[in-house]
Amino acid sequence: MIERLCAAHPFGPDVREALSALLRESTEGVVEPLEDDAPDHGVWAGWMADQVGRPWAGASFLWAESYFFRKLLAATGFFAPGPWRGVDPFAPMKRAELHNAATAETLKALDELPHLSDPERDAAVVQAAVWGNQADLAFQLSTDASGSTSGLVAGSPEEFWSLFDEPGPVHLVADNSAGELAADLVVIDRLLTTGRAARVVLHVKPGPYYVSDATPTDVLVVLHHLCGLGGEAGQVGSRVENALRAGEIAVRAHPFFCAPFDFGAMPDDLRAEFASAAVTIFKGDLNYRRLVGDRHWPVDRPFADAVSHFPGPLAALRVLKSEAVVGLERATATSLDAGGQPWRTSGSHALIQTRS
Ligand SMILES: O=P(O)(O)OC[C@H]1O[C@](O)(CO)[C@@H](O)[C@@H]1O
């Protein structure tokens, strides 16, 4: 990741050295405190108090990943006065993903939607939102995932839509930008145009994170891209734009979305927001890990038990890229294990899980 960043940007020796120091620290050293005075310094001081001085490998994976991304931003000069302040170092990668052939094909395929029956259209937009999660740049950088899609290990689009029995505010906690965010906007459009949602709140990351995670800037970039396209993608883009102007869609970027903890530890203000939602949709692998707890759970632990901390109805749409998983039939896991493929981590399988 660090090599790719240095190839993508003409960083000077100071930034390159700060990135090398982060690589050394995180692979060979102990957790060092933050050296910047960015606005989130104080909150991070609380989140890391008991980690400083310990080897990185002793921290939980979730904590270490989050802290790595926070330090990486600081190393690129994101928080410091100077030319790189506020510059998203992952923007070129996200831009390439948005403009690549696979995303173009997916967006062109939206032209089929108006020709489908309502149930087919419901199923298609959810499938696109689930599998859109495969396009994740942090994951592509750390695996050789070939993109083969074997199928859902739990749930169905029908189960997803059955959550929306009466219109109310729906919250969507987004994951990656580019094609995945475009697919999420299609789901939001479907929620609003079918009257299943009275209003949608779209939650994104407050800053660059996990390479491709969507920020408020990315919402504008993806929306602008959709609006510039013809066909159904362009129609969705202009409906979403109008809904934003009318206040029917609101964008939020709570700091806790870059926190190194499970959602069970979310602060009261965010919990209260979710408590007011008719349904909350969680997208992606990282949000799933934080939702069920980033642990080696028994695969047949009921999903409802794992998310009992969450204050309202919810759905998780996720491609499996990490070990944490609950709510599966034990027989499903046994047969996948017998196949000998790394089905939990390779991005080849996905799930839809709900709790009403
Ligand atoms: O973008 P997503 O679906 O949240 O996936 C991110 C995943 O990629 C990784 O960074 C690398 O596999 C995981 O740690 C993380 O869960």
C-alpha cells in the first residue's frame, strides 16, 4: 500500500521517510503515540491509551488497522500545514476504480432495470449492492482475490425487502466508494421511489480510510459521475441529487466510523440516531466485523444474538473477506470447509442477514 501511494504521488523525501517509518513501526516496532495535533488527536489519545509501547502484533487486528490508516494519513501530510493538507491520498485509486471497465459495465447494466418486473428489480438492486462490495481496494491490495462469485451463504433479497413493511427513515452505513457506492445509491433510489423509505440517511467515513472507503467528497464525485452518464444511471443520479436538495437524503460522517472499536461501543448520539431508524443497512466486511464483533465466533451463533446491542431493525450486506461470521447453518460451513477454498476470506462468497 505504501509503495502504491508513493507511486501515485510525487511525495518529497520527508513524506516518503514518514511512510517508511510507519512501515518499520507497524511491522517491527511498538505502537508509538501520534505526533500531530490534528483535531482528532484528543479522541485518539483516549482510544489508544493502553496500546502505546506494546508491539503492533499484540493489538487487535481491528485496532491496528484503524491506527495504521490514521498514522498513514498523518505521514502523508493530511493534517499538517502544507501542500498535502486535506488531500485524500487514495483519491487516484478511487478515481481509477470509478472509471474502470467493470464499473462502466455495471452502470450500463442498470439500463435493464426499467424492463424488469418489480420483484426482479428489487432482487437485482440488492444483488448489485451486495456484490458491489467485492470492489474494495484495501482488500485487493492484500489478497489475490480473483473475483469469482460462488454465491450467498445466507439470506436472500426477499429477506432483505421484507424488513421494509412500513415507510420510515432508513439509514445506510456505506462502505466503499466508486461502484459500490453507486450501487448503494441505486438501493437508496429504490427505497425512496417505491415509498419504502420516507427519508434516507447515508453514513460515510469522515476522512480517507481503508483505501477505498467513501467520504462525503466521494459521495459528490460518484453522484457527479452518475449524473454525467446517460440511461438509467443518469436518471438515478438526478433523482438522488434532487432528493439531497429536498432533504429526503441526508449525508452524515460521524467520527466513530473511523474508530478502532466494534459498534457495541458506539457513542450515545450515534446510537440515538440509529434508534430512530425504521431500518439500518450495513454495507461491507468492515462494518460487519464491527457489527457482530471482530472475533472467531461459532458460525452458527444466531445473528440476532450477535447484534443484540444494536437499537433497531437492521440488515447486513457483505462479501466475506475476513474470518468473522455468524448466523450460518453449520452444514453450510462444513461443506464449504470441505471444499478446501478460503471461503471466509477470499471474497468469493457473500451474505444478506437481517434482524427485525
Ligand atoms: O471494504 P470492506 O468490505 O469493509 O473490506 C475491508 C476488509 O479488507 C481488509 O482490510 C483486508 O482484507 C479487511 O481487514 C477488511 O475487513
